[in-house]
Amino acid sequence: MIEIEYKIKNENGIHARPAGVLVDSVKNFESDIKLGRMNDFDYVNAKKLLAVMGLNLKKGEKIKITIDGSDEKEANFVVEKILKERF
Amino acid sequence: MNVLKGVGISGNIVFGKLKAFKKDFFSMNSEKIYTEDHESEIEKYKCARKLAMDQLDAVYKKVLSDIGEEHAAIFQIHRMMIEDIDYVNSVTNIITDENANAEYAVWLTSRNFEHAFENAEGDYMQQRASDIRDVSKRIVSCMSCFSENKKNEDKKKAMIIGSDDLMPSELLELNRNSVKGFITMLGSKNSHTSILARAMNITAVAGLGDQLRPEYEGCNVAIDSLAGIVYISPDKTTVRRLKKKKELCGQRQELLNSFKGKEDITLDGKEVSICANVSHVSDLAAVCECNARGIGLFRSEFVFMGRSDYPTEEEQFKIYKKVAKQMKGKPVIIRTVDVGTDKRIRYFDLPNEVNPAMGYRGIRICLDRPLIFKAQLRAILRASIFGNIKILFPMICSLDEILQIKQILNEVKEELDAKKIEYDGKLHIGIMIETPAAVFISDVLAKEVNFFSIGTNDLIQYSLAVDRQNDKINFMFNPHHKAILRMIKLVCDNAKKSGIIVGICGEVAADESMTETFLSLGVSELSVSAPFVLGIRKKVREINVSAVCGDIIRALSFDD
């Protein structure tokens, strides 16, 4: 299992567009990908758009992403890139 | 008669009956109807869902080709929302658990998700809620779309749509046979909807605010978008006046159309080249339509906009190649990317500046970031074999900058040679003359390049020390100022000595009152936005340069 920690830098938080990009890019991975606030038990499936949007993540918040499965390395690469560019 | 003042968006003058655009259509379906026939309700939902996704695909493709990726992306996201498994499960559960009709199930699902977003604070939460509402509304309207559409088809009368605001997707779905134009309370000249309206050539006035009142529904309305005015129940005199204006407008366009295919030549036989400026892919169709001599300024910034990262060489190559081929051998002058903190692109990651006009911008960024610059040059060179491409470099202030550029260009050419990749070996390069420094060393610069292009906006700003955005002094932004005209003359004289040509690609090039002056000073190319090309051609053909030239040049000396 891979864990990523990240602090949101997007001025507008994670609204429809960045959430859409994330979901669209990870939906075909076999791995289980979860996303939520750090130190919070409320993790959601990163392959579900409305769930990701529903987290209402704002700039400055710290998040954690866990990736677990056979293609976790590839998924990790994609997730890292999206975090850097859009989150 | 009521007269409302707004902002003219596109088109000219149209008449019709005002019809309110039903924003609240969705709320009409919120009533729960008890039904135990779960299967047919779920089937109804599934069909509507499929139809809604097809619509969004179509809208996405249309906006992508007409306007660009930047504006199209949201429709893809809307489609993903419709596909979202939580949303689908919620709708079907409400149908089966609550014995509800499909419309109600969608309405309640939408309410629940909106609620979750609205509860959180922040400006952008509202936006998320409205996205959900928008897709839900679409699904519900797909359930009843057959009956709704028929109703509209019956009305053959000319209609004007009135609304608080129109979304691009809503504009695309209006019935073009009956809808003659639209007026909105919100909106501005540069909104997505306005850009689209211009591309579709539909008449519109936006930004009417509270002036547009619900009780006007059903009234006769006249839109004059040339003046940005809407008349509610116009009186006979006004209607007559507007019809006359529309006729004149049509006549002028017809007259101008008769100039298609004619040469750009003055009465005394001086050849001028009238080209079009392109700042968007969607401008290309208009450039061909207006019969321009070529593209005098292709603002390559738009290739870089609306993205999260730099476009690759390959992506750029495809765009430049397409443009070169589409212009079929007519010249295409591509200006290398010209950004700065006043024309910001996020991933360039430019620091904030106190004085962006004099800051890190244009060629300065390119020379500082050679990898980005080289990728663009490689893409342009590779595309050059598909047409008649020339490269234009912005914001030049010194000879050294040109020498550096030529050095880099040579490196790129050598790399291409090594890989045996073809390009136009005789490709012309030119520079923008938009700083006073470039004007006064234009004799030296002329020996290094194949052409000059005067960027009037910046040249005037730097020379007269006037910021056009500043309301207190923008009246001083004067293209007729003798200092500016003398500079243009100096540039043209120096260019002539080296046998190169001078063009003007700023907004002022479209000002017919200056055409005579420009030609007299020695300018031989004018590049304007497409709608002005034929007007300027008409003007050029009425001018006798040798007859007026002497007076115009004498006037520069203040001896009059």
C-alpha cells in the first residue's frame, strides 16, 4: 500500500474541475484509491466524482491518499502528477 | 416604450416577441407522484440519462471545435456527474424505496447533493451546487423533452429570449429557426456565451441588470446590438429608424462583400497587403470568409492558454500545420508566445510585479527559458513546409536580443538538420516595433530581419507614458500624436533603406481615418481583425497616396 500526504494549494479548493481530472485519470486502475483529510476517518473513493467534490477540500488543508492494489505504482505516478498540477 | 442600455455582444438589429427562458423549469417537476411501477420509472430515468450524456458529448465537441478546450472541459465533467455511481444509486433507490416517479427521484437526489455542497463555506461551493443542479435539470428535461420541443416547434414567430444569464450549452440548444436573439441581465462581452454568440452570429445584448423586468414577457422587442440598446414595445418611429439602420447595415455589408476578390491597391497603384489578426482557432473561418491577404498576426498565446502545462512541440506543430495548410500558401505571421503578468498564464508561474508593462514579459521570458522557446521554434519550423509561415518576435529593445534569437534559431535548425527533418530554409523572420528603443535603432535592426510589424498599442503606451486602463488619462492615448507619426515615419524610412517592409498590426490599423496617413508614411501592410478587412480594403482603393503624401508629411513638422 502506498500513502501520499499533500497540502492543497489550489486557490479555489478542489472544485468540479480538479476533482473531475482526478476521477477521470484513476477510474481505470484496479487499485483501491481512497482520499480524505489527514487525521480524519472520513475517507472517500477517489474514483467517485461527487464523493470527492463532497469533501469540500479547501486551500491549505492537508489530505492523505492511500493506494492499494496490483497497479499501485502506476496509479501513484498518475496521482502525484495530478496533485502537483491541479490540487 | 422602454429603453434599456446594456452591452452589445454580437449581430446587429433584430425584432421579436420576448419570451422568458425557463430557469425554474426544474422546480416544476419537484412534485412527488406515487407509483409502484418501478420498472418503467427506472427505464424512463435510464433513457433520459443516456440522452443527456449524448447531448453533453455533442455540446462538448461543438465547444471544443468552435471555442476551445478551456471552455469545453466543464461539459465533460457534467457528463461524469451523470455517470457517478452514487448519483445513479440514489435515484434508483428513491424510485424503489419511496414509490416515486423518476422526475421526483432526480429532483430529490439533486437537492441532497446540492445541500451537502451548500453547507460548506466558501465562494466556490455555490458553483458546485449549481453544476449538480444543471445536470439534474438536463436529465429531467430529457424525460419530457419530446413534448417540450414539439411545443416550441409550433411557434414559427420570431422570438427574443430573455434571461438572467444563459449558459453556453443553453445557447447551443436554442431553436435557431425561431429565436432571433437574446438579452440577459448578467454577462459581459468576453464571457463564454458571448464568444459563442459571435461565432454563431446571433444578435445579443447582455449586462442589462435590473432594467430587464419579468413583466416584459410577451412584449414586442427590438435589439440594437450595435448600440447595445434594447427597446421594449418600441414605437413606430423607433421601429422605422431601426429598420432603416438595419437596411443600411446590410447594404454596407453587401457593398463590402463586393470587395471580396479585389486587389488591395490604391488609386495611384501602390500595393498594400491587408491581413487579418488571429487570436483564437475560431477566428480562422472568419479570416477565410473575409478574403484577407493572409494572417498578419497569429497570437500564439492562445495555444498556451486554458491548459495546466506547456503545450508540447508536437501539439504546437499540429496547430501551426493546420493553420498553414488552411491558408493555402497565403502568408501566416506567427508571433512567438507573448505573455507577462498582465497577460498571465498560470503554469508560467510568473511572480507578481509592480509594473508589469515594463517587466518580465514577451521575448524576455523566451530568452530566459530557452527550452520553451526552442520547442515553439521547432514546432513552427517543422510546420513551415506546409505553407507560407513567417516568425515574428515581440518586445524587442536591442540588437543583442535579435542576435541571441538568431543564434537560438540556428541551433534549432541544426538540430533539425541532424535529424533530417524538413523545414523552409528561407523562412522570413521579423520583429515587433513596439518600444521607442526599437524605433530609434530601427536602421540597425532592419539589417538583421526580413520585416517590421509596428505594435501601436504598446508603442503609444511607452512613448506617451499613458496607461489605457487608467480612466483619468486614457483620453491622452492618442494615435494621431505627432510623436507617434514621426516614429512610424522613421521606422518606414529605415526599413526602406534596407529594402524590408513595414506593417501595422495594432488596433489602430483598423481606424479608417488613419489609413491615408499610414500609407503616406510608408506602411505597406495593415493587419486588422477579420470584420474590418473589407472596410479597410474599400478605403485603400479610394486613396491616392502620391496626392496626399506631401501634405501629410509636411504636417509632421508643426509648420501648419
